[in-house]
Amino acid sequence: MQRSLSFEIFRYTAIALFLALSLIPTLWMVSMAFKPIAEWQASGADLTWWPENPTLDNFRFIFGQSASELIVALERTAGRPILASLLSATFGTLIAMFAGTSAAYGLSRFGAGGNLPLALVQLRLFPPMAVMIPVMIMWAFLGMIDSWWGLALIYGIVTLPFAFWLMKTFFDDMPREIEDAALVEGCSRWRVFLRITLPMMRPALASSALFIFILNWSDYLIALLLTTRDWVTIPVYMASLSSSMTGQLYGAKAALGLIAAVPPVIMGIAIQKQLVRGLTFGALKE
Amino acid sequence: MASISFRNVTKRFGDTLAVDDVSFDIRDNAFFCLFGPPLSGKSTILKLILGLEQPDAGEILIDGRPVTHIGPAKRNVAMVFQNLALFPHMSALDNVRFPLVERRMPKAEIAAKVSAVSEKLHIGHILHKPPAQLSGGERQRVAIARALVRDPAAYLMDDPISALDARLREQTRVELRRIQQELGKTLVYVTHDQEEAMSVADGMAVLRDGRICQTGTPEELYRSPNSTYVGGMLGAPAMNVVPITMASRLSVDAAPRGADQLGVRPENLRVGVGEAGTIADVEPMGAFTTLTVQAGDTTLRATLRGQPKYTVGQPVGLSVDPGRAHFFDEGGAALESARREEERT
């Protein structure tokens, strides 16, 4: 269909507008992260889009070096929270993916655990607070408060339904004949899973894991309730970046936000090939 | 080398009876066709032979040995799936040698077998490619090579060439026949194409709703179908099945007692001078011509050699080659074969 020129202009204008709307806040954060204190505190006519005197002061500040203009002393630096976030989100994702994938395969292929889909949803039927307070009490009883593994465990539990549902859809879509063929050609059930199913599911595993990692990475509520001091995560730490004297430390927050955006982006780029690759293209007759 | 036997095998999926009390024997080295419309149980029978499904009742024997409780990997039967089921994440080569690698065969032996089979199927030049980069016919060959590469007791093929275009299908059909004869192995072939079944099989079973209607050689089934269903399934154009009241109009006498329907194959219907019907349509096909004749309320099809000159609306006389009329009772069962069975007992 031949589209008219005016329609094309309208189309690209609309796309540009939506892009700007969604990207400007992010760009603003990037810009702010490199502004010295005078610039990010500025308002009104003094406001600048780009840092006029770009500096790494904000980054130095959150990692504990006193920046000349910021007289505030930080209770703790960003290093430990970044480590906490990395450990809890990564292991939480591993737990969710391992348990969710196994359960999804069992249900998809053998009908194992017929009530599982609903049972898994029940955790999300209640307001998060109603679930998290009892969890907090249990975790306290088990001595898992303020530990990265306690956090990883609950992350794994709350994101398990996502891993399960995503992987079940992928398993359901995979043609049964491919596994049948491997069975006939001499594989045991386990061999089929390891040699055929898992390699074929790599794109599915990668995209599900990325999705779940981002969920875990951006959690605030759970970390707020289950960590107190040693293992607070990036979002919780970020909330603490303010003082009675200076108010919100926007520059420092922007710097931390920029750092927080890095792991998901790296993961996304790393698995990009998997994300776009067709799942079973070429295996079957069209 | 294997014969395959079903003894009263039944398989249910929920409420549907996929295979209903089926018994048959496939002799060693046969090219055996399971023929029937979609959902008539053909594919389920293959899965039962493979061990991918377990029968609810009855027994399956391979080489006289009950295999009901033997897993698919140990049954030594190879399969070409309808959608080919190549492993998309492996190259064609890895696909072909997969059965041997899984059976831990020495590397040198694997290489020898793979090169032998790829020569036979002319796929040597495409072995490095993944299935996604192969054409339909090439994928076909790779899938067949994967089945042929090891030395199974029998090969099963589930309509493996249905996706190919007509010309390629014909070629592959001939080639399959040749390969089967070379290998000297039992081949069970599922198809819904009567021409395919008739042309390659030396034994076949016609299925309907999970039951076997008739087994025999294609010639036997074509010559003496035991029901209007089998008669109608084999041959194109299909057998004319008309009420027995048409017998006099077609100059057929000596209908057996109880005859309710009369079956005449289009090539056994003679068209001559007379007033039995009028030509409704003429389809010249080259080597033969198909006529559609309106005789009273019934429409009959006749195939004649060459391109005889007939025009639409022309009145014609009809008769049937002597001894080539089929008689069926009310339920559609053949009367002739019933009589033959009586004689036999």
C-alpha cells in the first residue's frame, strides 16, 4: 500500500514525540549525573540541559570521597548496596528460573501438578504488604533478615510465578515431535531435556531470565522490609541519599540511577541475539 | 528385519477412541501403507509401534516379541515424522548422526555410516547447514537420512512427503520405493493420498475412525473392496455407488440376493449408443477422458482412454464390463466378499 507523504510525516512526528516523551526523563538523569552541585540545584533561568562543567563528583561522592561542595557525610557508600543488589537479584533470578522451568516442563509435558498454576498465583492475589509483613516475621525468625541470601530467596519465591508462566507458554509452543524424534533415536527422557529441549529453549530462557532479573533488580518494598543496614539494596540506599541540610541529593541519585541502569542494559545487549532469534524456525515443515 | 503385529489394540485419548480393537500383521520386508482420512488413527498406530504411546488394551509384537513395555529408544524402530522434527539448533550433519552419537558408536564408524547415507540421499553438500537454511526437499532428505543412518528393524514414515510439490512428491515416492527395496527392511508408511498408497505399497490397511476396514495388497483392495467405503477411498475418480434399482439401466443382471447398492469403477463403465443417460460434462485429461453422465437422478463418472469426441447433452448408453460390478448391502458391506468368505469356511 502506498502511503501518502503527509501520513508518513505524521507517523514519524508521532514516533519522535513518543520517543522524546519516554526518553527525556532518562536523558535528564544522565545529564544530571555529570552536573556539579550548583548546576543540579539550579532552577528557573539557570537550568541547563547539558552539564556545563561536567564532573564525576556525584560518583565520587556516593563512593565515599568527599566532594568539595557537598559537605554532607554519608552514613555508608554505594559499593555495598550495589553488591547486595547484584547478589540478591542474580541468585533470586536463578532460583526462580530453575524452579519455574522445572515445574513448567513437568506440567507442560506430563501434566504433573495440575493445581500448580493457581497455587503459584495465590502469592500475588493479596496486596504485597499483606504478604510481606508475615514474610518479614518468618525471615526474622529464621535469622535471614538483612542478608543477601534471605533476600535472594524471597526474590526467587515472588518471581517464580513469572518464570513458571513464561516458560510454560514456551514449552507448550515447542513441537512435541522434536522430543519424540529424540526419544525414538535413542535418548532417555533426561537426555532429551538436556540435549534437545534446553538448547532449543535458550532464547526463551534468556528472555524470561532478563524479565525476572529486572523485576528483582528494581524491587524496593521487599528490600526495605527485609534489610536494615548491611545488605540494603540500591533502591533502598537511594532513598537514603538526602539530608536535612541539603534536602534530596539529586545529583548523587542520578549518578546511582545511572549505575543501576547498567546491568539490565548489559544483559539485554548480551542476549539480544537470543531475543530476536526465532524459536524453532526451520525445524518443521512450514 | 522385522514383522509387526497388532493384537486387538485399543487406544483412547480421553473420551475419543483413537484406535479401536485393531489387529493386523505386517510381514517382514513389506512396504506397508496405513491409509485413511485425517484422524482415522494412522498416526496413533505409528506412535504405538514406536512406543511413544502405550495401548490401553491389546498387544503389539515386533518380530513376534511383545514390546508393550519396552521404551521407544530400545524398540529399534526409526521414524520420519510428518513435520520432519529436525533439531533446529543442530546442523544437518549433527541431525543425521544424532542416533549414532546417542548410541555411543565409535567415531570412525559414525563417519562411514553418515557418508554412506548422505551419498544415497545426495545430501553431502548441505550437511554443514542448519535446517533453517535448507529447502523443503532438502529438509525432507535430511530427515529421511536421520532415520536411515542406523540399522533399525523397521522404518516408520508419517506422511513425510505431503509438503512437497506434486512433481517432487512423485520423485521422492519412487526413490523411497527404491531405497526400501535396497535396504530390504520393513517400512510402515502413513498417507492420506490414495495414489501414493496404491503406487508404493505392497500391503495396505484402510482405516476409518480408528478401525481397520480392510487389509490386503493394493490390487486386492482395488479389485474387491469389502465395503462402499474402501471402494470409494481407492481410485480416482471414485467408484460410482448407485442404488441397485439402477442395475437394469446399466444392463447389469444377476445381482445377488440382498444387494442394495451397486458399485462400478469409472473405468469399468462403458459408454456406447443408447438412451441410458446424457453427458453432463467432459474432462479431457490427455491420456484419458473423464465423462460425467446424468442417468435419471444419479450422476455417474466414466473414464475412457484417449480423447473420444463427446459433447455435453449427448444421449449415451451405459453398460458395465462383465464381472466388474460390485454389490453392496444396505450397510455398504460387499456381498461378493461375504459369499467368498462363506465358501472359504
